[in-house]
Amino acid sequence: MLLPNTPENLEMVLKAAGWYEGRNIRSTLANTLAFHMYPENVQAFLSEFGELHIKSAGIVYGDYQIPGIKQLNDVSFVNNVKRDIYLTGNEWDKNNQSDVYYYSLILGVQLHDVGHIKTCGPIYLDDKGNFYLHDFLNNLYWVADAAPVAFAKLFFGSIDMAIFHEGKWRISPETNLDISHLPVSPDYDKIDW
């Protein structure tokens, strides 16, 4: 049975994973190898939600691991963060097989891997605060532009997400979601992957 999407249920799920109002582990994460490689909005997200393992019955995707000290100090994790960096205006690296790099390139905005849902795939956060879900079928979904909304949609289910398909963001006809702000690289048609 799925829990209804309410602020109380969202808070209950997060608290069960160790989150609390005002949580801030920035001082602990600041000494890791990877933390300062991220922009401020990703650092703020990791400071509040880093190291949480959200595993709860009654939610759609109940096994979400958010990076913490161990991952941010892992040399291979740090190398992946470096590999994933796409600098707008630079020529793209056709040999880079990273999905984070690829989607950063086609959207024209840097994505950052901020966790993994065991049954679905990675969660990305861009420099502008948008959250994305990359599923195992290689679809990219825009989820939300704020962590609480993204968590609610992922934990309790929602059709209010957009899918990136053939250079355009698309929504299901049942929603009246405004997706006009979502990024797409102006060079999308020039990318020869």
C-alpha cells in the first residue's frame, strides 16, 4: 500500500532515514575530496540530505542512497565527478561515455549525480536547482525544481514529470505542467554523438 502524498508523510519518511529540521553536515563534508568540486546548490543539498539512505515501505522508490563522507572521499568517485564535468562552450568529448556528461552536454547545463534509487537509477541535480531521474531504460525525466517536491514525487509517485525525447521536453496530456523553463542546449542539433 502506498502512502498518500502529504507533507506529514514526506517528513515521516525523511525522519526515518535520519533527517531532521535544520540538519546540516557541511562541516563534516567540507573535508572530503569531492565536496568543493560541486557548486553551492549541490553543496547545500548534500549538507542537508547527504548520507541519508531512504528505505521505507509504502513509497514508490524506497531505496534511495544519497552520497556522504565515504563516497565523497572515494578516489574513483572523485574521478567520476571530474570526468562528468561539461564546460559549456568547449568542444565535446565523444569518447566520454558518462551519462552525466552526455545529458549535461545535450541540455547545456551541468548535471551532478546526487544519489541513486536502487530500483530505478541515478538522480541528478543541475546548477539551476532542477532534479532529474535517469532510469534504466535510458530515459531522462525532469522531476522538480526543489528537493521536497522532488522527494514527494519520487517517493509517492506523480505524473507531473517531463521526459526528454529527441531534443524536446514532453509531458503527458493529463498534466498542465509548465516546462518552458527546462534547459536544452542551443547546440543540440549540432551534437554528433
